[in-house]
Amino acid sequence: MSHANPLLRDGHEVQLLEGSVEYFPALIATIGAARHRVRLETYIFDLTGSGADIAQALMGAARRGVNVQVVVDGYGTGAIPYPWPERLAAAGVQWAVYSPPGTLGLLVPGRWRRLHRKLCVVDGDTAFCGGINILDDFHDPNHGGLAAPRFDFAVRVRGPLVAEADDTMGVLWQRMQAARRLRARQLAGALESLREAPAAASPRVADPADTLARAALVLRDNVRHRSRIERAYRRAISTARSEVIIANAYFVPGRKMRKALIRAAQRGVRVQLLLQGRYEYFMQYYSSRPVYGALLQAGVEIHEYSPSFLHAKVAVVDGQWATVGSSNLDPLSMLLAREANVVVDDAGFAGALRERLLRAMREAGTRMDPAEFANRSLRERAFEWLALGLMRLALLVHGKEYL
């Protein structure tokens, strides 16, 4: 079976990393070996626990003369506690905040466009991409300490797609610097920032002895790449022959995605969803449930994960196609946020991710019973339709149609 995708290119080394317990040591080691430049983007940068280790690695690189650029989302990352701002600045870490919420915060619809991708590129040679924020596995900014680690994934990549990741991060950095200078009425400096071309990364030349995979970086933004991630999902689901496994934190799929999943199940494909079973946010938790009924009726299996927060945004199709990234299957990710996923066409990588997802379903998931779901209480149904109505209203205010 072939999940044809013109974006996929040969020559990638791809390593799966589960949780910050695997991701952070790999990231720290790569930053520690940096010689020229580190670019890092994240929605949340939290300095509690092991998150501070990433800050220390960035400061160490900057002190060695490495150009360190960090972009955090203005809503996801609150004010950095004292004395960290001074320490980061003194070390030479360049820190920028994407779309600070301002006085009215998210009451202004224009502020809903967030930087949700989690990317890091070191020396134009190695990239990291996934759903893992700079946030300790056992800590949540809103809920405090966690009894079990957050369930999430990232990938470490070397190969041709690294140059694309480096370029897109460089363009965003330059535009943010230009905007900052415009706000400071430094028109000449702003124009200079926009004229500067990002330094091109030199893709690593693969060793013939390496075990290489076909892979692609799939971006979502509000200009050129508005639906690339969703199309990649739908393409893989529509060509699936035997199995679709999706783990997604905030699952409110649009009509086209729902139809793709239902049609796959109806033609005999085993479709398994591992979804958030633990209450985190009212709208995200309840708005997903009105779509469960049609999926369950079509034979889709829904497993709820509740030992800790499920934060993964990953999928495996037919044990060959896989994706790991930052994009949820909900309106915010699909319509408004900057997102980044890596798509991999490789049986070894897909098999490793598949095994971890099946183990999570088997050991930590609870399969939803269609009959019990159909008989849920009126109170639950009221919460569901209230949450879905609020989401529809929010999309209407923003002039978007999705659900």
C-alpha cells in the first residue's frame, strides 16, 4: 500500500521520543554540541522542574557564542519569573514573545491566532518537532503536580526537511524583529530586518550506511499552508487498507475528517482513537463528545486515556505512515494556530509508534461502550451541546466554518 504524498523526501534519520523524559536529554545534548545557532519555538516555556534544564542549556550555548533565538507564545507562556529574564538576557539568549495577549487578552478575536508549534533546529543539521512543550512531564501550569507523566511525543530528525524547518523559523524571527522595530518607530531597522534573508541551512549528507526514512515537514499557517496538515491526515485515512490509530488531545474533527474516519471504518479498516479521558478544559472536553455517536455507530473504537493528561498529536496508518506534531484535530489547530507536524513513511518508525499507542490503549485506556454512551445523562448532553455551541459561536465571530 502507498500513501502517496508529494512532500515526502528520502534521506532522513528519524528518532521517536516519548515525553520530556526522553525528549529533554536529547534536546539538551544537541544544544550542548551547538556551534553556530539554535532556534527554538514553543507554546509553553515553563521553568518548573526539568524545564529549567532546557533554559540552562540555552544559556550555556549562548555563552559559548552560539546565536540562540527563542520564540514563545504570548498566551501559552506567561511572565517568566524573576530572576530568569535577567539571567537569560545576561547569557545572550535572544527571547521574543509571539502575539502578547494585551489588556483584553483573547476577548479580541485577532489574538486567537497562536504560535502552537514546537520546533527546534540546531546548526541547520538537527531538528526536533512534536507536541511536547518546554514543560516537565509531572507538572501542569494549571493543575500543579501530576501523579503520572503527561503522554506526548516528539521526533528528532536529520535530513533534508531540517532546512525547511530552519527557514520557516528564520522567517518568523525576522518578521517579529521587524514588527518590534516598527512599534519602536525604527522604520529603517524594520525594513532591514525584512530584507535580511535567513541564513540557509546546509542539509546533512546522509551516510550510505544509515537506515533512512522518507519524511516531510508539514506546516499550518494562515497564508500559504492553511490546510496542509488536515489534508495529510485525510489522504492517509482515505487510502488506509487495514488500520488507523490516532492519539489526539483535543479531538473535535470537522465534517471532512469525520467522514473520512467513518468511511474507513465502513470499508473494514480498524479505526482506533486514543483520546483525552481526563477533564482539563470545559470547551475542549465536552465539545468533542457530540461527534462520538456517529463514529461509534460506524464501528470506530474510542479509548479514553485518564492516568494523566494525554497531550499527544500522533497517528499511524497501516503500520507504515505516521505523523508526530503539534496539531490537534480541533478548530484552533486546524484554522487558527501555527502548527508543525513531521510525516514519516517508514515501517520501522511507524511500528515503534504503533506499539507505544497500542500499549497505552491496553494498559491505560478505557474503551467506550456505544450503548453506555448512547444512554449518557441529560446533564452530560447539556454540557456537550453548550460547549459545542460556544465553539461554533467563537468560529462564527472569527468568520470560520469548520464543524
